Amino acid sequence: MRIILAGTGSAVGKTTIATGIMKALSEEYDVHPFKVGPDYIDPTYHTLATGNTSRNLDSFFMKEGQVRDAFLKAMEKKDIAIIEGVRGLYEGIDSINDIGSTASIAKSLNAPVILIINSRSLVKSAAALVLGFKALDPEINIAGVILNKVKNNAHYLKTKKSIEEITGVEVIGGIIRDDSISIEQRHLGLVPAVERENSLSFIELWSNIIKESIDLDRLVEIAKEAPKLTSPREDIWNKLNKQKVKIGVAYDEVFNFYYKENIESLEANSCKVEYFSPLKDESLPDVDGLYIGGGYPELFSKELSQNTNLLKQIKQFHMENRPIFAECGGLMYLMNSIHEDKQVGVYPYNAILTDKVQALKYTIAEVKKDNIISKKGEKFNGHEFHYSKVLVDKSNIKHDLAFNILRGKGSYNNQDGFMEKNTLASYVHTHVAAMPDFGGNLAISAREVGG
């Protein structure tokens, strides 16, 4: 059973509705949550709602067979998949093709779509929206509609009648507008659920609203109508290493932006993953390599700077030529400072938070130098999303950079991937589906250099 919850655009309330549905259905079913697109934050709410780690499905990172492989691996022994879309149903990497869109995932998984509409001030125009979304791509099965932000029951019933009689698509629920159920925002989007002490109470509230507003039995019936997936699958990672190694992964309130498959690719390459907290732990675990993902070090820079013993140990780990891979927030942490707060100091540059977004884009990178995760000549897709920047220019650049950024911005002069000994730090977020040798290469680097 599977179903996709897709929007007609922004501000339709997809995350609160999707999370509420996930929580409500979890009372009866083992629900596996998914999120379309490059998103680390919405999935934290899904995970809290269901108890299962939400995964990303993205046709820019993944080939069609990889989408199915990632989906089917996650769905083993699960009852139903609830997939939250990204932006509008058809929004992708450009204005013509499907790549990066929710529609592309619907096609790869042959999944029915429930369209979520912000119906504030709409009645017959809501029917026009549904007709347009149906007509744009007949391959998409728009199997139902949820109306959000309706004024009252009379408004809901009028809009429901219009949509069903004009378009033939059934409306399975409507949610009365209530600004009290909105989620707090931050510069990278929603505040991650792991930071909110009251997250579970909010999710419970959304679930109760969903149970009162949406025909969940009908939603499950629609999900059951999805046909069995028989199209080919393609592995999302390669197995290159069989010798046991240990990889330390930074994970806490500061660093928690990881794709689950990236970690699993390490485990598939004989890595024992040891988690540690740069915020709270005074010493590193006994490991052969480090992986420091993204997050919000700019908001915790003072606290990180006060953990001096761990900062010294990571710097020493680097000086011993053992491999460290860092993405975005991890890159900032390895710089000399964030704001004026001293950090690890692998690189002599300072990182600062700015008032405007510095990069928000899918990226394509070409590897120009061999490094601990990739080889010269390879190309891979990724994404970048940050308000921070590293203060580096042609007057003070002292390091080789591993990647030419063919699409996107990068850290400096359309390049990224600061290299120093066996440390690699980049603003580009990587998904193993776009770099299938990621786990194997990092494992081999740890084995040969760290071990």
C-alpha cells in the first residue's frame, strides 16, 4: 500500500497534514514515511510520528530503478507508505521535465496521488486547479483531494461538490483553517523536530485534527489500489570493502542532517558506525574515520567552542592523516571559527552566518582530484542550501579543492571540497545514490589510512 500527498504549490500545509496522517494511521498500521526531495527537516517529524526513520526519494539523485530499490528496501515488513511530496506536484529541476519532482516519484512507484489544496477563498476555482493538474500529465493518477484552510463546513461542502461534480475526483476531507497548528520556522525551513520538547504534543494535535477531518478509511482504500511494483530495481550503493573498519558519525542537536542510505552504505561496506556528539562528548570514540554531516553549528558555535578537548582530538585525528569527511555544517565546524567562536581549525578560514541565502540549488559536481570519497573524472549530483559562507577569496585561498561545480555555487569560485591531508569538507550534500561508491571509498580510506 502506498500513497503520495502532493501540493498544488507552497503554503498548502503538506507537512502538518502528512505528519498528522502518519501519526493517525500508526495507531493501526506499521507506517513507513518518505519525503520527496532533498530535505533533512520534514523527515524528523515523520520519524517521530511513526517510529520509523523517514527516507528521501529524489529523481535528481536517483535513477528510476534506484527509487524503487530504496522504496522497497524500506518497505520490508511495513504495512503502508505515506510519501510527502515537495512543493507543487510538478515542480522539479526545471520548468519542462519531471526530474526532481513529486510527479516523477509517482511515476516510478506507480503510486496514487492525493492532491492537497489551500482552499482559502476558493470554491469553483478549486475544481479548475484539479482539472489543470489532471490534464497536465494523464500518467499521474490523482485519486483524491484534501482541502486545507476551509472557512467552515458550508465552505467545505460547496467546494467538495464543485470538485467532485466537475472533475470526477473525490474529496476525502477538509481541514478548518487554524493558524495555531502552524510550525515554527527557521532560516533553513522548519525547526527540526529533534529540538522541540513539545514536538510530540504538536504531532498528537495534528493527528487528532486529521482524524476529525479526513476519511482515513478511504485514504487507505486508495493506497491499497496501488499495483504491485514489478519494474526493475537498481542498487543505490556498491560494495567495495569487506574488511571491518569503524567510522565515527557526529550526531546530536547540532549535526543531524544525514541521508539514512549514506549511513547504510557504510554499514554495507563493513563499517561499524559509532555515533558521537561534538556538543557533549569530551572525547572521540575509537574509530578509523569520521563523518561530520550538516546541521546548525552556527546556532551552537559558542557551546562547540567550549568543548576544547574534543576540538583538539579532532584536529589531532586530522594531523595523523586519518580520513574526515564533512558536509555543510561539518565544513563550518572544521574551519578556524564560526562567527568569532574558535572551532576545530583544520582550515584557516572563518565561517559566518549571513542574512540571506548563499546557495539553494541542486548541484552537479565534477571531481578534479582523487579524494577519500571519489575519484578524478567522476561526476555526481548533490544539493546545497545554506545561509552561511566561508570567508575565502583569491587573496587567502591556501587549499586545493576537489570539485568543480558545474551547476550550483560551491564554496569558492565555482569550486568546492577543501582538501587537507585526508580531510575533505564541502558545502555540497551528497546522497549515495548519486555517488554509489561513497560508502566503499570512505571505508577503504579508513582501512588503508586510519586502520
